[in-house]
Amino acid sequence: AQSVTQLGSHVSVSEGALVLLRCNYSSSVPPYLFWYVQYPNQGLQLLLKYTTGATLVKGINGFEAEFKKSETSFHLTKPSAHMSDAAEYFCAVRRFGNEKLTFGTGTRLTIIP
Amino acid sequence: EAGVTQFPSHSVIEKGQTVTLRCDPISGHDNLYWYRRVMGKEIKFLLHFVKESKQDESGMPNNRFLAERTGGTYSTLKVQPAELEDSGVYFCASSPGIVAEAFFGQGTRLTVV
């Protein structure tokens, strides 16, 4: 069975600082990997995804993530945090040929002015 | 283009009552998913429709939950009778096909008191 671990249910960073949200997965085969974001009072929005090819994936709003197979990780980063990045972030995996997503418990990101 | 629409956005019901949640997917999306997030926990898969057929219902908690998708358009998720542990946010998502991005609705927050 697949599982997703997000380290840190709450992360606070100063405006302008580096954002690093951690995600590790367990899977018997390399899965498809996703980061979703939920802004207050909104639905889940896809930030970025890794399926095949280049392991460094760029998403919306300046976020990127790197798939590291040897570390079974897919950490999300952004060089400079903005107040509008305050939201809850979810890492998810999906096995090839299987439609359902397996999510982590989420990380709530707070931006300190 | 309209996104995935869910209603109601909030529902508060008493234990033992019945509640029906509705999801309108993006037009033309054959795949429809239901997920649930219990407070503080991960978002968990409930079931997957392809058109009007249940492709995977392995995540349905018990037989108090009934999902339908008549005509392959909108879907309903009925909880009867509701229990306290059914409280949470119920998300619906739709996608046009395999590997395609799943688009999520805003969710329905269900509170059973």
C-alpha cells in the first residue's frame, strides 16, 4: 500500500524567506506525485505534478518540487515566500494505472510579515 | 468554463438524520471521485465513478454511505443514518481521463451533532 508523510503539520516562514515543505512517500514502484494547495474557503488546486521525465518540476506561483527516487521524496520549495502563499498544502501520490490519489495529512503554511 | 460545484457548502445535522451531498463535475468529465477529510487527518479516497458506473468503491466506510451518479452527470452521496464520526469535509473531483489532472470542488463541510 502507498502512504505519504508530510513532515510538519504547521510551518511558519518570514515573508521573503525560503519555503520548504517536505513530502516522503512509500511505494513499491515510482508513482505519480502531486502537490495541491487549498487557500481559505476554496477547493484544492493543483500546484504541480511529476509523472515522467525531468525530475525537477515547476508549478504555478513560483513553486517547484524535485522527485528524488533514492530518497523517496518530493519536497516543495519556493525561493521567496509571499503573504499570498499562506494556505494548506497537500502532497499526494497515485500509482500508475490506478486513478485514486493517496494524500498526506497536509501542512499549513503561515507567512510572517 | 464552470468548475466542480458542490453543495451544500455546509451542513449541520443531528445524529441519526440523513444528509445528501451533491457534486456537479466539469461538463464532459467521465471520471468523478469522492474524497473525505476528517479533522486533522489526511484526505481519503471514498470512491470513483466512470460515467455512471462505480469503478472503485474500496474507500467507502460502511453501508450507511450510498453514492450514485445517474446518467453519468452529477453525483450524490447520501449518509443514512449519520453518525458523529461522519463529520468532516467531503470533496468531489472530476477528470477527463486517466493521468489527466483531477479538478476539485470546494468541498462540503458536514457536522454531525
